[in-house]
Amino acid sequence: MSTRHRPILLSLIWRAVMFELRLYRSLFRWVTRWPAVPAGTEAVGYSRAVTPVMSLWIFASAVEMLVLHLLVPWPMVRIVLLVLSAWGLVWMLGFLASLKVYPHLISESGMRIRHGASVDIAVPWNVIARVAVQRRDLPSSIRTLQPRQTERGTDLQVGVSGEVNVHAVLDRQLDVPTPKRVHHVTELSFLVDDPDTYVARAREQLAREAAKSDQSR
């Protein structure tokens, strides 16, 4: 391996390890009913659509472990396969848990757009121009962050299963750091379980922010 490629590989390994640890922490929070919802904030879920699919995969993995235990005759092979199956089962449980215990948040200061423990974008109300329901399928159902270029700049799409249903237009550019780069964002799109209720709640907060701004003039 060349010296030039070594830092990139180490960075990828580090990110993979940290992602794995966040999944285990999410699973612990889920089991102990300790969601990452600070006091004074309102949790908004976004995992309703993906939960049935993930549940089927988790059930299939549990059945696979039982089948391997009964059908594989070689002890060492059976142990290796059982360990790998157990790791996959815990990984999927942790991933589903991360979507449950790290919901989107709404508070008096702004909104936070999340995707598990790996994405957390804080957006103050005074940066947001408007919010609307806008359903859209994304090019990829695997990638979480999918930037899209618009006439105004970059729309950072935070997808769940390749879908978004809420669109926020910003008054000014917001710099959003990610592991790969900093996105200079002018719009945000993301998924919530109940987009109509979410947009109505966000508009209430935006109206309060506008009233405060008028009073201070």
C-alpha cells in the first residue's frame, strides 16, 4: 500500500469503527428507553416506513442463526457462521434503534434534522424562510446524504429509504460539516412520519420568530 493511500484507509477504518460503536450505544439507549431528546425539545419520528422492512430482516437473521445451528455439521464452521450471524443481527438491531432514539427535534431555538447517530443538523428558526410538504424519491435508497443542486444553491437531502417529504428553504447559506466535506446549504429536504403535522408545527415556530423580530425593531 502506498503512503499516499494509507491516511485515506485509516480514515475509513476509523469512521467504520465509530459508526459501529454508535450503533451499540443506540441499542443500549433503546433497550433502556433513554432516547436522545433533551429537555425542552419535541421529538419527531422518521422511522415508520423503514421499521417493517428492518423488522423482517431482523426476524430472518434470527431464523438463519437457528437453521445454521441445526444444519451445519462441522463445529468450527458452525461457530464462525453463528458469530457472523449474531454480529449481523446486533448490527441491524442497532441501526433500527438509532433511528428510534435519535429522532428529529423541534424547540424554541430551531429544528434539528437527524439520521440515527451519524447525522445531526441544527437549523435556527431565523435562518429558515419557509417550510413545506414536498414528497420526493431520491436517486439512491442507500445513501443518507444526497446533495442536489438547485437554482438557489445546494439542497441537502437527508433520505430515509430513498425518500424525503419535507422541504425547507433557508434565508441564507448554512455550512453543514460531514465526514467527507462541508456542504454549503441553501435548502434542506428530509423525511418525517407525519409531514403535515410537522410543517404546521414548524410554521407556528416561524411565525413566533417573525413576531419577535418585529417587536425588536
